[in-house]
Amino acid sequence: MARPLRFRYSPQSWSDGRVQHEILQPLQSNIGAQSVTPWFKIGGDWQTHRFEMQNGDVALFARTDSDAYWMGNTETPSSLWKTDKFGWREVPHRVSRWAQRELTATLHEEDPWLADYPHLSWFFLPVFMSKDGRGSTRAFFREHAAGFPDAGRRETTRFFEDFLETGVLDKYRHVMSGKLGTSNHVDRVRMSAAMAEFIAAKLLTDAGYDVVPEIEVTTGHSLDFRAENDETNVLVEVTRPQPPQNRAASGPVAAVRDTAETKTNGQLAEHGGGAVLFVDCSSFRDDAWSAVRGEQPDVRHRPAVVYRVRPNGHAEGYRKGAVPLKLDDALEFLD
């Protein structure tokens, strides 16, 4: 499975003839490529190329007299196989900005409704335009409301747009957007679990904390976030129970208990305590959440926060144990 889009770097000189012979011709033979005029200017000493394939793939190539960068959601020409890969922040600004403009315009031509959500389009561009995941990731927002039940695509996409627009996760774009995955089919359970981390980051941000994702711990694995301010430095792990109708457990309360127990007996047990467990029930419909809300089941880990967020921004939940985070500005607590 192809990963989120990154650049390939060639520290060599590329003439028009070499581009024709080593890039365009192989792609023409294999997948019916054609060279078209790039949609945007790059500026500086760079020359640019845009290649479009009969199957809908697109590739970009920017070059100077001494080096070049390739990015595409298509097969890589053999002349570029052994080149190193770099992230969006690791390449020259002109190249990154040009590729972003080219691919964003392509995305919005193919899925015009996403144009109303520019920051989300930018943030998830590495997966929205990836080789394997471009259909599934867009469909997850378009047809599955990004994992929210009983909600439309526009209100749920606006929820994430408004949060991402704050920029608090911008510098973690590659790792966080990649959590959505680049599978060629929609795995709603896994993708919803990925979006639970964005919801958790929003809650922590709304509560006044800075968030840093993917915190490596001494056990050799990573916890989802560090939440910190001038007074606090706390690790947070997020889990998202499946809705009861999608699992074998007898009901929503069992779903919460079982999912939390799996996480508690796994990563959190290995970690040895100290982390706060966030149990995100945002996939639950009203009746399922009402049962959890009424019983407030224990989750076999303390401290823990069990909550449900709706795309209108309303968030409510309950605590178990002494939670070392002040979340009242982000959550309406039932306890």
C-alpha cells in the first residue's frame, strides 16, 4: 500500500530530453501518460512539468540545472527508484508551494465540495491525493460523515475544518494526516478511530493545553499525546469503542468496558501508569450514549475520561479517578 505523498529528490541535472526519455516515455508506455502545461507558476530558476495519466493519476516534476523533485500518485519511473524521499517541510518552499497548489486544484476539480474547507483540504492533501487512498479518504468524509453518526458531511467536515484552521497541528501534518491511512477501501472503524485523535486534540486545545502527538515512551511504543501548559505535562492515550451495532458486545456499556480494557491491558499496562485514558464515544448514536451516560461504567483504568462529542461542538462526559487535566472549558461533565 502506497504511503502519504512525499517528494523524491534527484541531485542530478535533468534536460528536456532526459525528462522526455526517462520519465514521459516510460509512463506513456505503461499507463498512457501525457505531458500537460502545469496549472500554476513556480517562479525562480525552476522548470516544471505536469503529467496526467489515463487512469486519473497525476505526477509533478520540478527541476533546476542541478537537482529535481518528483511527486506523484502514480508509478515512479525507474530512473527515480533509488532517490531519497522528503516531506513537505523538507523541500524548497517554491517546490512545496507549487506542488500544493497543483494538487489542491486537482482535488477541488475532482471533489468540488471540498473547496469549502481549504485548511482541511491542505492538511489531508497527502492522503486525499495519495495513490491508493485518494478514493477512500475522500469518501470517508463525503459518505460517512468522518465517523459521526446521524450527521451530514458538511457539518462534520466543518467541525474538523474549524479545528484544523487553528493551526495547532500544522507542524505535525504528515504524521497526523497519515493516521487516516491510504487503504483503497473505506475502513470506517479504523478511520473513525484515527479521527478520535483529532477530537481529543481539539478538546485538549479548547481546555488550554498545547498538544504534541506520538510521544515515545520507554516501553518502545508511543502514546497519542502530551498535553502541557505552564503547570501540567500529562500523557494521553485515546481509544474509540465501536458502536454496539457493529460489534459482538451485548450493548453500549459493554462496548465501553471491553474497548477500554483492551487498551488498559495493552499499551497502558506496558507503560506502567501515569497516562490519562480518553474513551471517545463519538461514534455512538443518541440511544447508545444515553445508556453509557446513565450508568457511567468504570473503564478499568484510572485516571480516565469518557465522553461524546457532536459535530455542533457539544461535548459531554464523565471522569474516573483523579484526572490531572482541567477540562471544564472543553467538556460538560456529568459527574
